Amino acid sequence: MSATLAKTPTESETPAPPEPVLRIVPARRAGQWTAAGAVLVLGALGLYSVVTNRAFQWDVVGAYFTSTAVLRGLGLTLWLTAAVMAAGFALGTLLAVLRLSANPVLRAVSWAYVWFFRSTPILVQLLFWFNIGALYPTVLGVHTVNLLGPVSVAVLGLTLHEAAYAAEVVRGGILSVDRGQIEAAQSLGLGRRRRFTRIVLPQAMRSIVPPAGNMLIGTLKGTSIVSVIAVQDLLYSVQLVYHRTYQVIPLLLVATVWYVLVTSVLSVGQHYVERHYARGTAGAR
């Protein structure tokens, strides 16, 4: 009967000890949390002060917030914004196409337009057009003194100013499209118009929409400047009221709250438009 000898494991057969499990411990950011807490406390104190300070006269704000004069001024502000943006981008798109033209004269004209209207303050432009009758009393037999009313001057001045910035926005969007896309469209036999509307413009919109949305919001707030030529927009409407009632702060708050509400709605719309044109890109959310 043979005895079974236990086999002693060699050094190479000895099982290795288990490796220690390393835990990832997030870095403690005590300073950031402290700063965040301080900001929240200060924000809460500021909000409490605004709500409880009787000098703001929130009851007066509520009384005039939906008054007929204020809503009429708000309607004119929204109409001015829509009209100026539509006309400004139509003219700006034409200027952008001229700037990208192979014709040096057209490029020079477009560049000169953009240079001039971007170099002149919008208030100066409005006052200039408002007093155009002093320079040209008659044009083609038509008296210009009473030809342009305050609203017409506002639309004209804001549109010409807006077109200069819109031209650069559109031009930048067109230049952002890869040249290979245009060459591929040419190889398919697409005409220039179809290349622009079907290939270039949809891709350029990814770069056009964000600055165009910012311009829209800026135009909405910028229409308040037309109050200097007695256009009864939102700001001018509340000014008429507080000149009569001497309740300056609450009436300015009425205009402020309306501007905040409208710009917030426009910002939400801009987000969805950007997401629509960003479909298929890696950063689309």
C-alpha cells in the first residue's frame, strides 16, 4: 500500500494576493460650496427686499400691468421688432450675397454699407432720418417734411441699422459651410439657386441662428430708443403715464417685467430653433 505524498506548491504556483481595491474619492470643494451658499443667501435677501420694500409699489405695478396704454405700447414694440428683423435680415442677406460676389464693385458697395451703418450710433441715425426734411425738403416733387411719420422713421432707421449686422451674421454662416459640400452639389448638376437654398442655407443656419436670436432679443430691447422721436412703444407708453401720475418707479417696473417676460419667451424659442437646425451634429441636445 503506497502512501500518497502531499505535493508542496512551488513559488511559481503560489496564488498571488488579491490586489487592493482603489476607491475614487471626489475632491472636496468646500470653497465652492461656501461661495454657492453665500450667493444663495444674498439672492434670497435681495429678493425679499424687493418684494417687501413698499417703495416699489407693487400694487401700482399690478394695476397698470395690463392697462390699455401699456398693452398698446407692447403691441407696437412687438410689431416693430418683427418688422425690423424681417426687413433687416432680408436686406442683410442681399448684402451678404453681394459681399461674397466675384464682382469687386458689388463687394465694395456691400462693405461700405456695413462699415457706415455699424460705425454710426443708432440714435444718431434715427434723429437724422427724423430730420431728413431739413436736407431734402422735396424729392421728386414730394414734400418730405410730413412724408415720414415717427413710426416710419423708426422702421426705416432700425432696419438699415439691423441690416448691417445681419449681413455679417449671414456672411459668417455661409462661410462656415464646407467648400466640399458646394462642390458636391455642383457635381450633381444643381443650379446656383438650388445649391444655396438646399445645400448652403440649411447648413449655414446652424451658425446663423444663435447670433440671430441674440439680435432678435437686442432688437426687442433696442426699440425702446424710438421713444426719443415720440413713437408710442412700451417705454414711451409708461413714460406718458408716469409723467401724469408721478409714479416713476412702478411704471418703469411695468416695462421691465414685460421686457423680461417677452425676452424669456424668445430665449425658449431660440433654444428649440437651435436644436432643430443642430440635428445630426454631435453636440445636439
